[in-house]
Amino acid sequence: MLRIVGFEVKGLAAIAAWIVRRRHGVPDGATALAYGKEQAFMLGLMSFAMAVETVVVDLLLAALGVPAWLRYGVLIADLYGLLYVLMLAAGCATRPHVVTADELRVRVRRLPRSAGAP
């Protein structure tokens, strides 16, 4: 549970860093190799589709007479999905690959180990 909360906090911090145009982990004299621009078009399409889906599902649930508590629950889940896409875009923009004289840091997403993996 702490890993999930930590991921959310890092995502929200990435949004804040994106707003103030800061980069994470880029020391002085290093070369930052951004990769966020390559993903921006697809993330933009995905967020647009999710925003349209949020509105359409809410209108559909209201028209069908679904109870308000269920409708608001679905709305909150949809809005969280939009926030997640925003956190993903911010993370890609604020955490570039970094080249220094001593190291090459390639940003990759760590996948959790399965139970049977060594």
C-alpha cells in the first residue's frame, strides 16, 4: 500500500514540477534527453477520449436514473483516470534521460516482480 501511495505522491509532485518547469535528477553540466514530446500526441488523444467518455457516461447514467451515489462513484473513478494520465505526462516531461561524464541514466518503468521470479 505504501508503494501505491508513494507513486501517487511522486505523480502529484511531477505535476507541480511540470507547472513550474523543473526537471528531476538533472545535475549541473548534464545533458537531458527528453522523450515527453514523442508521447504527447498519444497522451493528448487518450486524455481527450477519456474526457469525452467521462461526460457521456455521466449523462447516460443520469438518463437511466442510476442512484446518485453510484453515478458519483463512477465520476470520481473517471476523473481519477484523467488525473493519472496527467501524472503520466508530467512524469515523462519532468524526468528525462540524463547523460553526465560519469553515468547514463535511462528512465524506465520498474515492473513488479512476480511471486515465482528470482
